Amino acid sequence: MRSTSWLLVSLCVICSVCQSAHGENWGQWRGPFFNGTTNETNLPTQWTRTENTAWVAELPGASAATPVVWGDRVFVSSVDAGRDKLVAICIDKKTGSEVWTRDISDTIRKDSRSTFSSPSPVTDGNVVIFFYGNGDLLAYDFDGDEKWRRNIQNDYGQFAFLWTFSTSPVLYDGKLFLQVLQRDVAVDGRGFRDRKNESYLVALDPASGEELWKHIRPSEAKMESREAFTTPMPFEFNGQKQLLVIGGDDLTSHDIDTGQELWRWGTWNPQRITHWRHVPSPIAGDGTVLVCAPKKDPVYAIKLGGTGTLGDEAVAWESSDNRIVSADVPTPAFYDGDFFVLSDVRNTIMRVNPKNGEVVWQARTPGRAKFEASPTVADGKIYTVNFVGDVVIFDAKTGDVINNISMDEASEDAIRSSIVVSDGQLFIRTNAKLYCIGKSS
């Protein structure tokens, strides 16, 4: 009996150690916790394009989409520039070799600033789902067999956006979520001309693609301010699972089972400025939701726990000096009890207290190239990458630069893909390559 008990204890200890040492999957654009972080440790800080690099995979074209990783598979949304096609790619995580590639559709762009492949794929380990700015939404199993296919524009109407639409699909609680926050009138001939365009959220069955619910999201915003390139963010507060959505001058929270709006805040644009298109997604942490006003305007922390239409009393704090705390494109991260805000318009990165908005530290981003990829924070480090492929690592406690590593040469295509962490390795996408940094654990 005594030996049996000792054996059980030993097995529990071994299992616990193995579980803690095992790397996490990165199945969504903003990672396993929907906030740009992971619990992984012992991450690399020293490497070059050839040293401490497990493998390098060639990619057929540039894309702002962030890769996702699950088990021994890496999934990448891309363009094939040489063939003018949108493609979905599966890469072997151990070797970097191509497992499969699927052609999605012809024509990769409608404007010069981006391509249809900007949205990031998403996976739950059973299916991997790709979405593209032309409306194509497809699901594959890990062997590359197509499970279902839809086109959101064919199903719900042509997108009414001035620029190429982008939002990343999200998997949470057994549902696939997608948002389309757009203009109410046609723009440059896109959208309905005989009636108003509706902004909406949809929840789909990830196994079949069938609609579970659709919620029309009203807005009083005007013109371009109705357009959002954000991604809905799941979170749980006081035991209630919700979906955070920002765009059209408002932050809203929705019931994940019905899409019903639970609360709404939007006192930050009383003049109804018409050019407030929205890019950074909302991030929840420590009882607040951080939202970044467009351009060079402030960030706001909204208290969780409200219901209905919220007023100024819901604002926990507003950054008092918008020359310091602001972000126009990158989505902040939440890590170690604080928000981390990367400002592409102020060339700064800062650690911010979620309770009062106090800037714990502020640092300049080195060089002259812009940083629009959202930061990844883990293991006490902040991993960022700029337009020309310079990976800059900051110390999360002090803001000091740990390293600055060039991963690409300057080109016409700006690098906007965030850095991914999985199994002790970093996955860095440049215009023509995907790097796996660090040795496999």
C-alpha cells in the first residue's frame, strides 16, 4: 500500500512537470488568452537569420496575416504573387517543409495598400479556418481536406469599405465568430445601393459552417468612422462569457450564445468625426477594457460590469497626455497585470497600469521604420517587429532594449505580421519567409 501511494505521487509529480514544460499552442491571432501573451518561458533572445534558427520556410508572397500553430502544424494565410492567387498553407512545425497548399481564389487585391490575405487563420486542433478580405471563408482538416466553404459577401452582401476589409475569425466556446462593421451607404460602388448596409456579427458552427446566430449592430457613426478592421475579443467576467467588439464609435459587449448586446460605451467621439476608422482590437485586463482611439488620440479604460448604454461614469481613466499613450494600428497586450501599448504614431512603447493609467515606463522604438504589428509579450520580454523586418526585444520590467535583429531586407511590402510563440520557439513572418527561431524542446 505504501509503495503504491509513493508510485502514484511520483507519477503525479512527473505528469505535472511534463505538463508545465510542454509548450502552448498559438491557435488564434492574439494567442491562447486573446491578449497577445502566453505562459511559456525560456524563450530565445539571441539569434540571426541562420544561427539558433530551427528552419526557414519560403513563402510565395507577402501578407499581414499572423501564422497560427497547433501541435506539429503551422498554418499560414498568404498570396501567391507569381500566380496572382490567394492560398492557404500548412507547414510541418518540426522541419519547415510544406505539408499542403490550397488555392483559394484568383485576384489578390483591390488596392495598393494591402491584399485579401491580411486576416489570420484560426484553429482549435480539429479544423483550421481561413478568412480572406474578398469574403472567402473555408475550413480544412489537418490533412488539407476541405470541410466546408462559404463566401460572406455572397451570403450577406458586398462589403462597404473604402480600403480592403480585414478582420480575423475567432474560435471560442465551440463557436466561430466573425464581424463586419462597415459603412451604411455604398462607397466607391461597393455595398448596397438600394438600401442601407448593415454592420453585423455572426456565429457559425466550426464543424459545418452553418449559421448559429446573426446580430445586427447599429451605429451612429458617420462615413469612414463606421469602418472597423478590428477583431472581436472573447473574455469572461464574473463567470459570464462575452465578446468584445469595437468600431463605429462604440465598444460593445455581446452574449456569446445569442449575440445579444449586453452593454455599450461610446462617449469619445461626440462630434462624430468622420475619419475615425478603427484598427486596434479591444483588450480586457484587471477589470477594465483598453480601447485605443484612432490616429493620435488617447486610449481609454472602460470598467467591466456595466449593463445597457454606459456614459462617462464607465471610463476608469483616459490617457491624460495623448502624445504619450496612443496607438493607431497595433493592438495592445495584457501581461503581468499591466497593459503594453505600442504606438505606431508616436514611435514609443509603454507599460501602463490598468487601474489608473499610470505609465510605468516608456521607451522609444529604435530606427525610423514603423511598428504596426501587434506586440507579443511573454517570459518577461516584449517581441515586436517593424515594417522592414527588424525584431526588437524589450525587457517587460524596464523597457530596455534586449536585442535588435534584422530578419529581412527593406521592400515595398511592409511587414505587419505579429510574432508567434509556441513550444519554446518564435515564429517570425517576413515578406518571403517564415522563420522558426530556437531549438525544439
